Amino acid sequence: MTNRKKPVIGITARVEKDQTYTLDPVYGKAILQSGGLPLIVPIVDKEDIPLLCERLDGLIVTGGGDINPTLYGEEPHPSLGAVYPGSDEYEKELIIEFLKLDKPFMGMCRGLQMLNVSLGGTNYQDLEAEYEGTLYQHLQLAMRTHRTHSVELEEDSRLYDIMGEKKFHVNSFHHQGVRDVSDKLRVSARAADGLVEALESVNHQFVLGIQWHPEEFALQNDQASINIFDRFVEGCLVDKYQNQ
């Protein structure tokens, strides 16, 4: 993008023990490459969330640990990993407020699952233990830029319009996954084993949840992945300057 106006895009970091923040730099680099200004978003007090969302032009909720099953009314499975309830509750409030403002949002990996859970959906707490049917590898051991399994997009989806590809291979780093899809979202992609790989809203200007990590491919000059970030940043730019 050549426009000198740059939208500020909040990116949540992985929170451990509700006090330590870590973030892979690829998220910020992908946003910078597409013309946005990334800003790491810390946990703030609940009453400050509306002000924070008002100041941001876009939001990305990233990957991280397991989601607390109490958010969707379940007891913890024996194979549930470490959860950090303060982070979960904060991200839920952040997502709900951002969608209320109808500003561009993307959830990556755990961020996809948080989007779904925040809007009333549920998770598989452990795919290998709970998924019914044949399950392919979703927690790969290969390097992050390796494409380990196939994904197929719905041709009438926003994501298909953005990427221009129907079937391709993706990287995969999750042992949880979407079980029941929120009635406020639609499935736009599935893996070959049927697992949900992308969700989107038809009631907002730009709301996407993606189970894989396109930021890794965007920095490897994969045009379809670059398109995702370009369109997201462009949406943030339009929202910021449309009334000026």
C-alpha cells in the first residue's frame, strides 16, 4: 500500500499467568508490510475497554493457550491445557465491544476460537479426545512455514473473494478447535477431516476468524496470504478516514 495514512491495529499478545506478555513478531511484520501500524494491546480494566476500542482502527486476536471452558458452560476435560481466565475474559469483552463498533477484526488460531466462543459457540477442549471421526494432524511438528494439511474454502465466502483460491494447504498449531459454531457466524473453510478452519460474519463489514497462520506465509511472499492483510488494513483505513 502506498497511502501514507496508516491505521493503528491492536494485536493481543499471549498472556501467561495473567502477567507476562509474549508475541511472535510475524504478526506485526505482516501488518507493517500491508501498510498498518501494529500496537501490542495489554489487558486493561473492563471500564477502559470501550475507550481502547474507540482509539483502535482494527484488532487482531492472536494464538496462545487453551480457552477456559467455563466461558461456554463446560467442565474442564482431563486433557485441557493451561488456561488463564483473566486473559480469556478480557479478550471476550474486547471482541464483543469491537464488533459492537463494527470495526475490522481478525482472529488467528486461538483468536478464531475466541471469536466463536465470545459469540456463543463452543470448543473441542482436546481434538484427539473429543473429535468424532477421522482426524488429521492439526498440531504439526514441522517448521511454521510448512503446509501440513489441506483446507477448502466456500466459494461464496468473503475469504474466498479475498484469497482467490479454493483449495490449498496450511500450517497447523492447535489441539483445540471449533465445535458448535455461533449462530452469528458462518463457516467459510474446513479441513479435509471436516474441522472448521475459518469463520466470518455476514453482519459486519470485516470479521474473519482463521485457524491457520497466514502471517507466516505473507512474509514468504505468498500473494493469497498477503491479500488477507492488505484487505484487512484497507478496511481499517476506510473506517478511519471515510468521514474525513
